[in-house]
Amino acid sequence: NKLIRKRVKKRLGEMCEDDAQSEADRFLKSLNPELSVGMTLAQFVERSFQKQHIDLLKPAGQAHYRNMLNAHILPALGERRINDVNHEVVQELVRLKSKAGLSPQTVKHICCCISGIFRQAIVKGVYKSLNPATDVKLPKMVRKPKHALTLKQVLLTLKQVDMLVTAYPTPAKEMTLLSVLTSMNRAEMLGLRWGRVN
């Protein structure tokens, strides 16, 4: 059996552009629900992305995607027609999420989730343009500086060392003395062998 494609014309009558688009969407949806240009992002996620991507992940991956979708993506973009979501729309969502105080890492996860949705939409033929999450500018990752102790905080007086050694039982007493006299940390002391001791 050979697949034959047939062009169908349907007269919609006198109506405004929005009504004509809605009528055309309804007609296309009746022919093939999955390829309907009127499908919203939420509908695509429910009908395709959920079953063919999220449900195949490990439980942690499923939880991650569902959190990104339910908390961030679907509330913002779910009611939009999938073909109306473009690069500018995704960039604006990223901007708003950053402005709302979300961490750069969370914003990156949101963008990656959107990218995954549209990769599948492109493969399925539902989305006809480039992936709208491509080249979206993300907030810079800011690493928190490590809080290094000052010498004043680290150094103990002889009186304090004496108090510690007196208060501790064996072997904590000996470990305290060894640490104070050699500047060794706990891991180094635990790895110390008699053969290395002069």
C-alpha cells in the first residue's frame, strides 16, 4: 500500500483573521490531533513529552522535570500555542525568573527543560522553527566565596591548648597535641603510620 497525500481546500466563509485561524486549527485538529498547529504547549507536554520522555526517566529525573514544568514553565507558557513560543518569549521568561530571585542554576534548568520539549516537538513535526531555547542568554553563575578562617580564629594560646589537653580523654588528648604541634589535620593523623614517625 502506498501513502497518497491529498490537498484539501475548505472554505471558511466571511470572518476576521483570529476567527479564521481558530476555525482552521479546529479543522486541522480533527484530521490529526498531534500535528495540530493550534496545540498549546501544555497539550503537547501532556500528549507527547510526558509519555515519550519524562515517563522513561528514573524517578529523580521525572521529579525534576515535573517540578520545572509545574512550578515554572506551564504556568507561564502552558496556554500559549506551541508555534507562538519563540526565542524572545523564552528569553523574557528567563529574565523574569532571574528578576524573581531564582538561582542561576534553577533558571538554567528551566531553559534546559524548555529546550527538551521543543527538541521533541521539532522531531514530531509539531514545531517548524529552530528550538526557541537555543542561544538564550542565561544569568551568570556566581560562586559564593569560601569563608576562610583568619589566623586569629585558628591560633590557640598555650593556656587554651593546656585546657584542651587536660579536659580530653585518651586518645583525643594525644590527637590534640599531635595536631597542635605538627599542624596535621584529622585525615592526615588517621593516615599516619609508625614507620613515618621519626
